[in-house]
Amino acid sequence: MMRAELIFIPSPGVGHLASAVEFAKLLAGRDERISVSILIMKFPFDFNTGPLVQNLKKEAPERIAFVDIPDLDETTRIELMSLPRMSFFTSFIESQRPLVRDIVTTILKRSESGKLGGFVIDMFCASMIDVANEFNAPAYVFFTSGAAFLSLKFYIQNLKDKQSKEISDYKDSDADLSVPGFINPVPVKVLPSVMLTKEGSAFVIGVARRLREAKAILVNTVWEMEAYAIKALADDENTPLIHHVGPIINFTTGGVTTDKKKSEEDIVSWLDSQPPLSVVYLCFGSMGSFDREQVTEIAQALELSGQCFLWSLRRPSQEKEKMKPPTDYEDYNEVLPEGFLERTSRIGKVIGWAPQVTILSHPSVGGFVSHCGWNSTLESIWCGVPMATWPLSAEQQINAFQLVKELRIAVEIKMDYRKDHFTNEPTEVLTAHVIERGIRCVMDGKTEIRSRMKEMKDKCREATVKAGTSYTSLGQFIEPIIDNIR
Ligand code: UDP
């Protein structure tokens, strides 16, 4: 039997890697004529994705192979590390290109029954489209955020290329923008920080131009959730074909390492002892953390609310290592107000890295204070848990806007909070009072938000089953790939 070999190039972050692997599993599970090689890039500094990759490898079926891209030589590594953040990422991806080329050549030589079906490239690695072109193979982009955000990227690029307007000129303005993928006018204050600097917006525009070269863009979203944005993308004649293939969720990222299994069991047994819908869960993604001052306000808010809580609290990386993810505390008393743990021992639990999908799936969890990363958003929807928005960086502010204003499945703690390691702007401190109000709102059993979230959960689940919208859209992606090996 001939096989279509797909080359996956995910970028190294947890959310990108885990959902790319999950997508590969979905494809391989759907058609036995598909096999996938996932190329694993490693940043030239410790990004702590090793244990995650080990776990993902263990879970993967036979037709999915993992290939490590070799480490960079020392001179290139030092050169890259001395670059400013924005050019670091572009140059890092470029440094991987010859290595990817060599690996793909070897894979194709080795494969007796495989024909190159195409490249599935992460949204941040769009320049890898050049490598796909060298092999004369189709390049598809796997977009790990939503369709509305994708439409915002194209909007900003059109603003520059068609109207010669710079989005960064709007910084600090109160303007609202008419972005085709959003029903409501979008306030400039919820745009990603990176778009509001000259250097950052040039990067985003460069990426958007490249995304347009893809044969199709596979978006981790659901038609029923983002029909408006998906239609807006289709209306732009220069946008590639869009496939809505989500929600793609990795159910096990929580068990990143085996030593976490024990703490997962403790968490589940603690949740088992709480009443249904009584627990508010707080977690800020793989990169989220706060300094002592903000931690104190959160702790006070939890005490004031009197709500049962499960709080994933992690230590920020050192100032000079800002790109590194936070780590777990040995002792939470290092950062929590004196006596907090004792005073809340009956109603709360503080944890490090959280088995998030397990937690969100638990019947005791009634609300999620979230940084609104796209994976966390989809996971919350999948489990039908209403959210309270507290975005930090990347595209999280625009996701929060979408959740609160467009989809109305979240309450706002804040929509334009920023704690961005790209721009280094000073961070405000959210007061206990504001946080407490958000917690009370999201846990309120009577809000329409909860019933809308339940509706969205049902629609998202229906989308993935046979004849569902995501199932069908995925089939339309696979068809030409299979036709090509016949
Ligand atoms: N995650 C987790 N435990 C944590 C923090 C994060 O399992 O303590 C997982 C979460 O379930 C999600 C991913 O890591 O799948 C984070 O992706 P997201 O897009 O939400 O945010 P990012 O980390 O990219 O900011």
C-alpha cells in the first residue's frame, strides 16, 4: 500500500507542539494511508520541552515518527542568543532550514512505499514554505489559534499593503477597528502587544504575507464557534483555503512527567471531595506567572470570595531568562502571604503545573480564571466551564475580547491586561477587589454565560463526530493528499 508522508514542523512551545502531535494522531487515525514525521526543533536554550516530547512520543501510534533536529553548532548558537527577541525567532527558524532539508531527504530515501504528501508547518514557521517549495510539495499551515485572530493578522497586513497604514501608529489610541473576522468593533487596546510596536508589526505582517502562500490553512477551530470569522476569511480572495478542524485537544499535557502522576492523583481526589461546580480553577498557561505583589492580591481575592479554589501558582523565570517558562515552587510559602495556606486549607489547594484537562473535566470545577491561551480556551469549551479572562501576552487579549464580547461565554476580569515578555512594558497590579468580583461572577450559577458555554460545548463535540463540520472539513483536506498517491 502506498502511503502519503506528511512532514510536520511544529514550533517548540507546549501549546504548539502538543496540538500538532494531536493533529498528527487525528490524521493518522483517520486514514491508514497517512504517515507522519514530526520534526522536533530545540531552542538554543533550555525550554524544558524534553519531558513533554518524551510523553508525546510514548502516546503516538506507529505511523507517527519523531525526528529530532540536531543541535546548532556553538558559533550559531552564540550568535542567535545575542539577537534581540524578534530577530532571534526569525533567525532561529532560518537556522533550522538546512537541517530540515537534510532530514526530509533522508526520510524520503528511506521510505520505500511513501510519497511526500506535503508539509504541515506551524503558524510561526511560515518561512519553511521555502523548503516545501524546494521539494515541490504542498505547504499547509497548522494555525494553533482561532480564525478571528487569523483574520486580524490578514487585516493588519492589508492595512499596510493596500492602504499604507501602520497598525503600530494606533498605539495608545482609543480607536475601534472594523476587523472582518469580528462582529463587534475591536478596540486597539486588545490587540497583541507585538502588533503595536514597529518592529513587532513588521514581523507579524511578514508572517501574514507568507501565510497567504500556503496551499491551505488548517485552523484549530470549530465552524459553529467561529463561522463569522471563517466566512470573512473565505471572502478575502487572497486567503488560502481554510479548513476548520478543531477542537484539537491534547488530553494528557498535564502528565508532562511521570513524577507529576502522583500529584495528579492527589488533585483528583481533592476535587472528588468538593461539591459539584464549587471550585474555581486558576491557571495562566505554560508561560504565565506573577511577582509577589500580584500573587498577594490573588490570594486576598480568594480569601475574600470564600470560594473553593484550585490555583496553579508558578515561579517566574529570572529577569535575564525571560523567554524561559516558569518553574514549580518547592514551598509556596516563599511567595504566598503568611498563614494563607493554613487559613484556606479547608477550601483551597495550591498546585504547580496542572493536569489541566483532567481538572476542567471534573464535575466539581465551576469556573476557570484563565490567561485565555487558545488551547486553554478550547479545553474550557470542550468541558463546558465558563471562563474569567485575565490575558497576559501573545494574542490572549484578543481571545479574551472574543470570549467576552463575541461569544459571551466568559466574564471579564480584565481584557487589556498585559504582561508581555516581548515589549517589557511595566505591568499593572490587579487589585484583590477586581479579581474577587471576577471570581464571584464566573461562579454565579445563574448567569447565561454558563448555559451558552454548555451549548458551545455540545456544538464543539458534535463537530468532531462523523458528518460533523470539523470531521467533514478534515476529510476535505485529506482527499487531495490521498488522490496524489494513487
Ligand atoms: N497546561 C497544563 N498545565 C499547566 C499549564 C498549561 O496542562 O499548568 C497546558 C494547557 O492545558 C494547554 C497548554 O498547556 O494545553 C497551554 O496552551 P495555551 O494555548 O492555553 O497557552 P500558552 O501556554 O501557549 O500560553
